[in-house]
Amino acid sequence: MLMAVRRLDPILVDRIAAGEVVERPASAVKELVENALDAGATRIDVAIEDGGRKLIRVIDDGCGMDEHDLALAVERHATSKIPDGDLTHIATLGFRGEALPSIAAVADLTIDTRAKEASHGFSIRVEAGEKRGLGPSSWPRGTRIEARALFAATPARLKFLKTDRTETAAVVDVVKRLAMAHPEVRFALSADSGALFDYPACGEDAARRIAQVLGEEFRANAFAIDAEREGVRLTGLASLPTYNRGNAQAQYVYINGRPVRDKLFAGAIRAAYLDFLAHDRHPVAALFIDCDPRIVDVNVHPAKAEVRFADPGLVRGLVVGALKQALAEKSHRSANTNARTAIDMLARYNGPREPPPYRAPPPADWRVADSPYAPSGFAEAPQATFDTGAPMARVHEAPTETLDDAPLGAARAQLHETYIIAQTRDGLVIVDQHAAHERLVYEKLKKQRAETGVARQMLLIPVVVDLDEGRMNALAGAFEELGALGLVIEPFGPGAVMVREAPAALGEVNHKRLVEDIADLLAEDGDARGLSRRLDHVLATCACHHSVRAGRRLSATEMNALLREMETTPGAAQCNHGRPTYVELKLSDIEKLFGRK
């Protein structure tokens, strides 16, 4: 039966509208803390019970409100933050005038406040959208807001909340994100289980606040960002590629102090780290963008978590460019967490064990050069070089004392023809020779492509490769792109291609397997990714095929040459798949394993 059109009850309207602003307890906490920051607070204390269902309390020492402002503050669309009505120049976190009335519509809200220089404060209570009176209060300074029985008036919303632990975790994340952007404010958060954190104010020292939130370990494994383009400035910290997470939750982005979650920045960070991380790993970052408020629209969504830029390409280019430049300069470092993991693994097996049965050793042979266990090639001529697939300066054996001072030290041994052991001034370094060489070759191919184009080598006998239909279709549209990389392929009848030229830097390589791997890559990649990314993937495949394999015995000169190349190559701390290429152990950590310290 068709019902007549009627106007909804004002309280019901408020409850419906509140669903856009207050999705869960964390949403209410976010709105209340933003109001405190806009009020100029220098200390904010947040307390919750039952994940925020039972109680949310926010206390600040901001400017407070007088009687008139308090009465209007709980009315919808009443705000003091855009006095001239100009939505193109919003300089505060809140501005819509919806937070307090939305919370009041779905909870029992009590506000105690006192304006500066006022003789006394005022208090108001709103229960499920209905005002219960406005009167004097003895509250000393600032504002205290309590929201009790959240969503009691809307049981359907209450039913869909998660467990107390999950809701508490969401509140913690919200407060941490706001705290990171405001180091000059002290933030404290407690729950019915106890205090969760208390971040002292640290003035303008943003790095210190970031360390408070993300930990000193992050700051020790991060590099600083400071770049500017056309009036847009980017600052912050980003992690080394070898310090990463399994998801992107530890990426914090701020626009003029406002925390945002926007696909623009997620994609930009991903693109910057593309050459350094596996597809399922994500960097940790805290990035701050400062710009003219007129070039960004924050009035996109009631939650204010999304923004729109007048020139998104400019902002994305700034983020990608700044991160890539910093990575090129800093990514030779490896995260110290790899060393801690290694030490922890060694420590697990440290302790008394049953000794093996004693067997008399064979007579000692002190002629090291004739011993079958002597490292191969250690007596080779010092002018030998390590073949990285491209011209390289000859590396002469330097005195041990000199090499020990190098960042990656002096080669001392090779284990299982796979790992290089090098001694540094204050510890040792273990290098995965294949992973390290793979990165060196990849970077040389990229540099060669950018500067002069990849040098080609014509094959004396062209190689014919048979392919199935899927691989053939993938290669068919990429002949020109592959030619730019030095791999010249042409059709050779149905279901086959012929390789006529290959990148000169590859040297001896299995061309059939190389073409098959590239075809698989292009078939999986499709057309969704950009040309540059596809070319980089192909170059990485070429580098992997040419890299020195595990199981190849290296001379001391070759090992030292590899170490010196790593020290000057961008991204040398991780291979093309995002795995670390070396682990550094400090002597003090090793001494602890043996009880010397």
C-alpha cells in the first residue's frame, strides 16, 4: 500500500545522519580529539570502556566554550570553524558542525567546559538526541566530553560492532594517527584494562613523535624525506626496503596535519618501492604534505578521510619522485632487524649439548695451499675482476686494514659456494652472492637503458623458441618493447619465435628459458600496469638469469669486487624480489652469544 509522503522526526533524522559520521567508537573518538586540537589543546586525555561502547571520555585544556557556544555546539550544522563560510580555505580539522550532534543522537552525551578568563564553567547533557538542560559547572579549564552507552538508541548499529579488543585497537590507531601529526600536544589513552600509552609533548620534533608512535626501531631503519615542488612540500620518514610489513596499515599520510587514507598515496608509495619490495610486502612510512588549502578539497566525505587535489598528478609525482630519490641514496643500507633475527636464531641453539662421539682426527697437513679444503683462487693475480655483466673498474687487493674500514668490510671466506663472509671494523657481514649480483646487474641494465639504450649482441646462430598460444599472444604485442631492451625477437612460423639479438651484458645465457620466462611474465602482467613497470620486470628477469649462481666458487678478489660494487649501487641491500642481500652482525652481539659480555 502506497504511504503518504511525510517529514521524518528531527531526532530520527539526526540518527540517520549520525550513521555517516559515527560508524564505530573510533569514529566518535576521532571527532572529539579533532575538536580538542582545533581548540588549541596542549594536552588531550582519552579514556574508553568496553571498546568505547560503555564510555568514551575526552579531556583537553583548550580554549573551552561559553554558555552561548555550548548551547549551539550540540545543534546540527553549528560550528565556529568557517566564520566566513569559505569552504575553499579550511584550516581546521573539523568544519562540518556534525560531530557533537551526531554523537548525541546515538549516545548519552555530557559536556563540561569553561572558557578562558570565565568565572565558572557550564555543563549540558543530551540523551539520545534530547537536551536535558544547560547549567553552571565547576569544571576548572578546557573541556570534558563523555559519551556513554554508544548506539544504545540504535541497537542495529550496536549489533554490528566487533569485539572489545578489535574496537579498542581501532581507537588506538585513530589516536596514534592524530598524535603523530601534532608533536606539540601530549596524548594519553587508557582503557578499562589500564593505560595504553602516554606520549609527552615534544615541541616541533616530529621525528621524536614518530618514534614514540612507531618505535625507535622504525626510526633506526628509516630515512628522512624533505622535498618541495610548486608550493607543495613533502616531509617525513620512510623505511628502508628491508624493513617492511605484510600490509599497508603502517603507512601514515597527512595533508596539512589531517590524517587521510587515500588511494592516490597508497599507489604512489607502492610505485616508489616497486623495484625494492616483493608484491606482498609494504614499507612503513609517515609522510606529511603541506600545501595551500585552496588546492585540496577536504569536504569529500563526512569522515574527512578522503581528499581531492586540483592537480593530483603534481602531488603523486612529488611523492614518487622524493621517495625514489631517497631510496637511490639510502637503499644500500640493510635494516638492522635482519641482524637481530639472525642473533636470536643463533641464541636459540646456544647452550650445553651432548658432545658427539670422539674420533681421532687424521694427521694434520699444514700445507694450506695443497689442502683440499683451501679456498679456491685465493692466490690468483690481484688484477682479477668480478664479472657483473658490464664494464667495471679493476679492483686490486688492498691491505686488510683498509678493506676492514669499508662499509661491507673485507672478504674472509665463502660458505657452501653461496655466502660470502666479510669482516668489518666492528663485526662481520654475510652476503648472499646471487641476490647481491642480481641487483647489481639489474641496476646496470636500467642505467644503460636510460642513458644509451641497452647494448645488443647479435647471436651467431639465432635461437628458435617454441611457445604455446598463451605465451605467443603475450609476446606478440611486446616485440618493440623487448627490442628497446636489447632482446630482438621476431615471429618464426606458427607457435614459435626467433631470437636474433640479446643484451650484450647477459653474456652466455639460456635464451630459450629467458624468452619463456619473459612470456610468462607478460601473460600474467597483461596491460594493467604501465610500460615502465613492464620493462623493469623484464630487465629484472634478464638480471636474474645472468647473475652468478649459488654454487659458484669465487676468489677473494672477486668477492671483494662484489662488496665494493654493492657499496656504490642503489638498492644493493635487497635483491629484485625484495629479499635482503646481506646481514650485518656487530661484534658486541656475537660476543654475547659466547658469554664474553
